Amino acid sequence: MNKNEQSANQEAVFGIIPMISRERTHGFWAIAAVTIVYSMAPWCFTQGGAIISVIGLKAALTNTLGVIVLFSIIYLLAVIIPAREGIDTWIYQRACFGYKGIVVIWFVAIFATWGWEAILTGIHGTSISALYTIATGNVLPDSWIPWLGATCVIVGFIIALMGPNVITKVSYIVIPGIIIACIVLFVFVFKNYSWSELMSMEAVAPISDNFRENYMVATEWNLAFVCAWYTVIGVIPRLGKTERGSYWGFMTGFGVVYALIACVGAFGALAVSDMTGVYSNDPSIWFSEMGGGLAILSMICLICSNISIMAVAMYSLSVSTKAVLPNWSYRKILIAWSIWVLFLNFTGVVMNYYSVFLSVIGFIGGPTVIIILVDYFLIRKQRISIRDMFEQEAKNAYYYTKGFNVLGYVALLAGTVAYFLVYDPINAVARMEIFNFTTGTGLSCLVAGLVYGFGAMIPSVKTYLLRDMEAKKN
């Protein structure tokens, strides 16, 4: 391979240029490994703990499994676009929102998404602190926890610099460790409680006296939880050798395992809260309650998982950032995001406003992905102009109106308005009765998709959108 070919390959792996078939390295198992390790992130435990705070365990299990798996079947269809075309979904969204339009959405979405990594650093810090306490009997001051959490960012940064192949190998090592930690937690829970006792446990802190409203709030949180993949959904599929392998690899990790780990979190949070009388959705707190060798083993597995997941996140989000900062090097972007997540880590703002954080992810990630699916599968019939995706001149197909796709923004705005009309994310309560049938994220997805789809049926608007087809004819 000559120098120019090496440079192009590097830009494909660490940048945004289309990845051609012979460059792709990940089959089903490799993609499943990366998505599974991401889905085993401690924030999945945190999500399960959040769900049982508003509904009982039996309802939490059916809600989490049903909502996450079923919604993922539709949501993850977006994986087909990068798997087929070799481009990140952030590049494809130029067709939906315009060259300049996508920058605005990116700014809000990707900055918010790093909140998951901030949760990760917090759990990493408490895990190391708890491990130290179990091993020595001494307690570290709380002021140490953010500094310990920062080590997750530093080591994750080093691994992310090495690229996706190294990250995948690390994932193969970490997955068994997380499985062991889950098994240990289950043994601990069922050693102290019977199945019937667990199923009879009620919510720790229900929002309302109305069960249906509590259930739909939990549904809203789980829908938003799936939407968390929005910013990184297009990175790993570009490495996939086949569309089928990419889709089912994602469904395995982001659809099924994601839901199962959240359910494990529900068991752990409810059992430990019942034992101690203090609610916590931090898995390091649950494992520390075990004491002894099993707790030490579980903590070590958790710590290794944190680092591996941080590496996956840093790689994925940094490559996605190239869509709006193409002239920045991968390394420079990686450094910039490391500084941002360190800032979030030391402020602790995300965990203090978890439900608000989820709402931001939901009302952006939900309707935008639905717009992508409607645009690609129904309007463009899976035909696009790769050249126009990258050439940002006014004459090109995806420039639209001064760089903005007006219909895309109207649809997204309509979905956002619908979201806030029916749901108050600050207090996590319904504003209108329809929320108890659709949720906020569900309604915003439906409204955005319908507005975009029906808008595209207007002849003049259809011509406005499909300039890429005219360009191909010429």
C-alpha cells in the first residue's frame, strides 16, 4: 500500500470519507462485540435503577424489555444507511437538514450525548473508591471521586487513539468480565430474596398515584434511552462487511443486551434499596454491599468495563465530529472532547438532572432518526448522490435554502413542539392526557415523520428535496 492509499485508509477509519467494501473489517460478531460492550455500560444499570424508582419490578422488566427491543427494531434501521453507503449518518443528514442545518442539530445533540460519559466517570470514581474501601477498610474522601473518575477519561483516550481494531479486541476481553459481574449481582440478590418477594416490590419513588402515568413516564425514559444512540449510530456500521451483519450486530448489542443489562440494574437497585433503606442507582454502591472477594471481583470487572466503554464512545463521537469539523484531525477532536467530558465529570451536573438529560436526548434523537428513515427509505427510495453529500457548493443537491433544508427543520420543530406540549421533562409529569398513550418521545417521532413524509408529497417540495435525482439524470 503506497503513502496515498495509507492516508486515504486512515481518513476512512478515523474520518468521514466513504468506506469502500475492501476496507471493511467487521463481521457480525465483531460489530456485536463492540455494541455489546457499549450496551453493558454502567449507565444501563443506572437506567434500570431509574425505572424501578417510578414503577415496581414486574412492570419495570416488561416495560424495559418490551419498549427497548421493539423500538430498536425500527430505530436501528438507520444502521443500514452507513452499512450500505459507507458514510456516517451525520453525513447523510445533510440530505435531511442541509449542510449548515446539520451543524445546529449536531451542536445540541453531541454536546448533550457526552452526558452518558460523564455518568460513566462518576460511576468509575465511586467504583475505585469502593474497591479501595473493601480492600483496606479505609474510606476515601468524596472529593477524591471526580479525580478517580478522570482516570477513566485518560485511559479511554489512550485506547481510542489506537483505533477501532484495538477497541474491538479490548471488547472481547471485557465482555466476559461484565457477564461475571451480572451473575454475581444476581446471586447476591436471589440469596437474599425470593422471586415472589422481588415481584411484589413496589416503586421506590413513584411520581404519581396513577399507575398508568408512572408506567408511561418509565416508557418515555426507555424510549429516550434508545434514542441515546443517535449521535454514534453511523460510525461502527461503516466498518461492517454486510448490511445484515451490521443490523443484527446492532440489534444484538443495542437492542437486546442493552435491555437485559437495564433489567439487571432494576434488580440490583431495588434489592439494595430495600436492604439499606436508601435508594441508589449507582452499581458500585450495589456491589460494595456484597463485601468480600465477590465484591472485589465485580468492582474490577466494572472498572475495566468503564474504560473500554469510554474508548468506544470517544472513537465513535470523535469520528462523528468530523462531519462538521472535517479539517480537524482525529487526535485534536479526541483531545477536545476529553476536556469537555472532564468538565462534566467535575461539575456533576448530569446526574443531578438525569431526567432532564434524558429528555434532551429523546426530543432530538427520536424525531431526527425517524426523519432520516422517512427520507432515505420512503422519499429517496434508497438512492442518493454521494458526491453531493461532500461537495458543499450552492449548486449541489443538498444545499437547499442557504444551506438549510426547510422541510427538515419544520418537521423537527413540529416534533419538538409536540413533545413539550404533552410532557414536562423538568418534573417528569404529563401535561396532556395523550401522553399516557404516546409518551413525549413517541409523539414527537410520529409528528416529525408525518410532517416530513406528507410535506414531501407536495410537488414543489418533492422537487426541492430530490435535486439529487435530477443531478444524476444530468
